[in-house]
Amino acid sequence: MLHNRFSSSEIKAASQDWTTQNTPMKKYTADINSIFGELTYSLEVMEEKLPKNVFKSLLATIDRGEPLDPTVADAVALGMKEWAIEHGATHYTHWFQPLTGTTAEKHDSFITPNKGGGAMAKFSGKELIQGEPDASSFPSGGLRATFEARGYTAWDPTSPAFIVKNHHGATLCIPTAFASWTGEALDHKTPLLRSIEALNSSSLEALELFGIEDATKVFSTVGTEQEYFLVDEEYFYRRPDLIATGRTLFGTQPPRGQEMDDHYFGSIPERILAYMADVEYQMYRQGIPVQTRHNEVAPGQYEFAPLFEHANIACDHQQMIMQTMKNTARKYGLVCLLHEKPFAGINGSGKHNNWSMATDSGINLLEPGDTPHSNKLFLFFCTAVIKAVHENQDLLRVACASAGNDHRLGANEAPPAIMSIFLGDQLEDVYNQLEKGTASKSKKSGLLGLGSQVLPPLPRHSGDRNRTSPFAFTGNKFEFRAVGSDQTVSFTNVVLNTIAAQAIKELTADLRAALKKAKTFDKALETVLSNAIKAHKSILFGGDGYSDDWTKEAAKRGLLNLRTSPDAFAEFKAKKNLDLFKSHKVFNRREVIARQEIMFEQYSQTLTIEADCMANMARKHIMPNAVSYMKELVNTVVAAQATGIHASGIAETAETLNELITTFKTELDTLADAKNNIPDGDIEKQAMYIRDEVVPAMHKLRITGDLIEKLVPKNLWDLPSYEEMLFIK
Ligand code: ADP
Ligand code: MG
């Protein structure tokens, strides 16, 4: 198949001499039980390594969030160091999530000089608990003036330390929070931990009203689904756009061949499977429960999905997964693209954030269950989520906003930029009954009594699925599907936890008030839920989220439609949001403003880099390629005429090409002008200008560039094509 379509030299380049022989593949089929978590400093290892009293004290911090006893730190550090050295670690690092969206690490050796002039491995409690990386090179949104450039990292004992192995040895990674010297968060973990705490305290109050006493902690659970592309390294290196921006800025789409339809169900090619097995092997060793792997819709697109975990750990793991996916690809002559839209016209990549709330006593608060009692609990928490989403559409939109994700949202492959909730038939029906309220119930002689006979036992998994909804109830959790593949889900979950915490708090207050008036608990709850669903039902939508009708209908319902990322960022510091974050101690005002500044900055930076890269490619590749062909055509016409051949077809082609080149040149100048005229100063205005002037100019230039590519023969085109990048595996 491939042989018909590509020259033999291309195939050789792509396959990179990769064969199934001589790969360490066999090694990766190890028994999961024996390797799972072997590179994490887990509770079991700690129990074994640490003195009993130290372990107990640490457990109090991990389990109950009690402040860390400082005297414990030295003992923990000693145990951790011994364990790490046993696994070949020579260095340790405070591993953190700065606001760049990736992870950062600064490695320090365990080595310390001893008195005799030699060296020994040392690692103390102080070094475990606190680090002091130079904060000045991380984005802070003005939180950290350069004169006070210090920031510090603080050990998060609730996320296990782990070892990363590479060719040069091994490093002990200690998950940490990163804050400015004044205590303001400079990372994604700090607010995440704060938001989990907010959810915890709101939910515990609610649970008390429900008479549930055995739960001492409530936290959110998160399971992500990560889509990605793999392209051959050879092609990657020959595409300046992929190198600089992670996406193709030019490129005509391949003819829609059979491969397109085959891919989703297709078997996974050998080289890809070997890559996946390698990633999984590393993930298992680090205690990351990767569960699913499969081909995705687009050619060259795949997915990894780990099992859900405590939100804090899941978010750390999500960062580790992305890093491992990128690193491992290189071993196989591949490059892993996490960009939301690497290829125009081809399905982009998203990240589903499956989210629920659970108690330490083992209740999933979004599990419909089949007993009336747990239905009541479920309906209360589910209603809180509906209320939270309806009241905070803007924040959810911010949580999935980025320059990259703007290519997806609302583009018929991902949910629209309008937030809505899909509940499924069963739940919709339950809420319809609830909404009708008390009157009808008395008529039906108590049949509608909430949480009793009427409510049908809800099935574990609602049968129907709606792929077009940004926020769908899927059996026992909500699935937020609008997140971009390259985004950190930490921020996503900060938003989810905080808005849920607030809604639960308000519903709890309503319930408390209703209990004073109502005769029974059920009656009071019914009133509260019925009122809530009346107020928030406009966020519920079970139809086709991709359709134009929905956009109109949503506008009628008064739902927000923040089309682009800058529109969303602008809402972040609205008074409602400042108050919300402040009251739950998740962000103070300065932290919100700083984050908003970074969002605008990153958006503008991403797009200016893309614009520059595009202009460069236009000048250094597309234009010269086009000119070479032009020369060939014109020379041929002249030579033909000299021999008396009337080469009208060639002359016409030359004319078409000439017109395209002229248009292309004009559009290139327009782009350069637009870029040169980005206003100084206000970052919000800059972002809006870039969106309105630079992005459309890029769009136009691309269309013409792609028409030129269609015309110019392969041997004169020096950029790898979509066909090559997408179909050679
Ligand atoms: P899809 O049908 O959307 O592809 P998958 O079955 O692939 O769904 O993924 C479901 C995801 O939801 C997995 O990551 C899974 O761990 C996660 N999940 C399941 N239960 C929960 C829960 N209670 N809380 C959070 N995530 C959950
Ligand atoms: Mg999903």
C-alpha cells in the first residue's frame, strides 16, 4: 500500500530502521503486580522504612491533613534517601508545576563533603521540606518583583515521591508546591490543594445534615483521557512549524483515503504498540494506573487513559504521563505531539477530565446507586454540580481556554464554547419529576416523595451517550470534555472543586433553612432540589451541541458563549469570581490578577511565535518552492515555443501559480504589518488585537500557501506533507 504512494527513500526515512527485533519490548510484558509502584515511595515502603511513631505522625498529615510535625521530617528524609539510593538515585529534585503548564525540576546531588575531605550522600529533613529554586525565570504575573525574586518549594506529603530513571541514572522527584516568599501561589498545585480543602469542608457540612458520620474527608476524584499524535521524527525535524509551535502552520489535507475511516477501529501498528507498551511500563513502575490505550479518530492519533485517583495525585500523574509520553517517543524515532490541533482539517486532540466526589469512607457522591437513601445523597450532590456549572459557565470556559484549544472548541469535533450539561434520559426524567414539585406529588398520594418509592433506581451506567456535550454525566461521574490535550488539568480541577464547594455550601444553607419549616427531611430536601432545578435547568441540554440551532437556543436561554480564549480570560477577574475564590481561600485577588495576566501573556506569546514562524516558512520554504516551479514552467514555455510547440497548459499553470504567488506575497506583508503593529502596554488589549488582526492574517496566508502546495510537484516541495506525517507509522 505505502509502496505505491511514497518513494522508497521516504519510507526508509520514516521507518528509521525500526524493527521489532532488538527492542526491549519483551521486557515490558512484565507482571503488573510485581512492578506496579516499585518506583514510588508509597505508604507501604514508608511503613517498612520509617520508625513506627514517625510513620504514624506522617500518616496523620497525609490522611487527616494535620500539620506536619517538623521533627518527623529528618526521619522521613533519611528513609527516603536510603530507598532512593537503593534504586540508583544520585540526585533529588523538588518537582513542581509552575504556571508555564509544564513541570519544573532543579536537580541537587545527594553528595555532601565530609570532614575527611571525602564525600557522602546526605539529605536532611530541611532539604525534603523546603527548596529555593530561582523563581525569577518562572511566570508570576507580577506577583514577584525581581528584587524579591525568591520563591520556595514546599513538600507535598500527600503525593508520593517517585524515581525517574534515564540513561544517566536516576533522580528522586519530590512533589512540591511552589509559592512566592510572600506566600502567594506561583504554581498549580497550591490552589488545587486549597480547592480540595474547600470542597472537603463544604461537603462535610452537607453530609452531617444527611446523618452521615463515618466520613471524615471528602475529596474529588479525577480520571483523564489524553489524546495525542505520533509523527516520525524525520518529518518533525523537517517541519520548522512543528519544531517551534507543535502544530503545522501550513499543509494541504490528504485526499480523504480509506485510512481515515480505518484508523479508529484499526489495529495498532507495531512501532506504535511498542511505544505504548514502553510508556505503560514506565507508568506502572511509577504507580500510575494507565488503563486504556487505543487509536483515536484521526490517522496518527491515539489515546491513553489512566484509572481515576484522588485529584491531587491524578493531576501530578497527568503531568508525569505527558512528560513520559514525550520523552519515550524519541526512543522509537517518533515525536509525540500534544498540541490541540497539530493538523488543520484533521481531528484535534482533547483531554477529558472525569470528575467526581468521594468520601474517605468509600462513598462516591455521584454514584446514583439503587437505594433511596443514597439516591437522596446523590441528587443533592448532582444538583449542586448542575447549579455550579450554571452559575460558573465563565470559569469553566476559562479552565479550557488556550490559543491551541481555540482551534477545537466549537469546530465540530469538540464541544462548543457554550457550557451545558448532558444528563441522559434517566436523570433528565428524574429532574423533570422533581421540577414539577410538591403539588403533583400530593395528588399522586406521596408517590413522588423524594428519595422514596417514586424515584426509579438509577442504573449504574446511563445507556445513552452524547458526544457533543462539554459536560456530561457518565454513569457515576461528570466528564468535562472541553479541556485541551496540552493543558494541565490541575487548573481545571481547581475550578471544578471550587465551584462545587460553593454550590454545595449554598444548597446546604438552603436545606438547613428548609428543615426549619418542613415536617420531614425528605420534604425539605425536595423543596430545595425542586427550587434549584427550576433555577438552573436552562444549563441542561441533551441535543446536538455541534449544531447551529443550539447556538441560537443557548443565546435565548441566556447561556454564555465566550467564543475565544481572550473573551474567557477577561471574565476571570469578574467580581463574582474574585469573591468566590477569596471566600474559599483558593486565590486571593492578587493571585487571580496575576494568573489572568499570565493567561493573556501566554496566549499572545504563542500566537506571535506562530506568526513569526509562519512568515519565516513563507519566505524560506513556500516562496522559494513556488519560485522554483515557476522557473521550470516559464523555461519550459520558452523552450517549447522555440521548437514551435504551443505549450498553453504549461503557460496557464504558470499564470495560476503567478497569481497565487502575488496574493501570497501581499498576504505575507499584511501578516508582517499586523504583527509589527501589536500595541504596546495593556496585555488584554494586545491579546484582543492579536486575535482580531494577526490570527485572521495567518488564516488567509495559510489558505494561499496550501493552494500553492497543491500545485507544486513533490520534488520541488521541501516540506513533509500531511500524507507522510499522518500515514507513515
Ligand atoms: P470514555 O467512554 O469517555 O472513553 P473511558 O471509559 O475511556 O470513557 O474513561 C473513563 C474515565 O473515567 C477513566 O479515566 C476512569 O478512570 C474515569 N472514572 C471512572 N470513575 C470515576 C470517578 N468516580 N471519578 C473520576 N473519574 C472516574
Ligand atoms: Mg471520555
